[in-house]
Amino acid sequence: MAFISLEPIGYPRGDLQAAIVASTIANVNRKKGAKPFGPQDFMPQFDEREKEEQSPEDILKAAEMLNAAFGGEDKRNAGGG
């Protein structure tokens, strides 16, 4: 734990590394005179607010829509069971 507090590893460190690479690529390809990008421009911002919990009906509706979108069959009332 002491080492990790001094040398962060894992997702936050990986996000920063990816942001540095992304800002470098963006800066190499930016238009002349455009403001340079910094790594902070490419760091993901996660919504820290608690997400509203979905009702079972909402979850079922989403599953039905995905099933239909991917060409699945609704076999709930197929009988033969």
C-alpha cells in the first residue's frame, strides 16, 4: 500500500499514460495556430454521482430490444416445456 501511494499503478496510471500518447498524437496533427492539447484533455471523466437503479421492467425491456436488434427469438411463450 505504501508503494502504491508513492507510485500509482493500475487504471489511473494507465489512463494518464494513454492520455499522454493521445495528446502527443493530437498535437502532431493539429492545425497550425491551434491551441496545444494537454494530457488532461484526454483523461476520462467519470460521473461520480450514483446512477439511478433500473427496475426489473426496464432491464427486461432493454433485453427485449437487444434481442430483437440482434435477430433473436422470444421463446418465453413457445410452449413445449
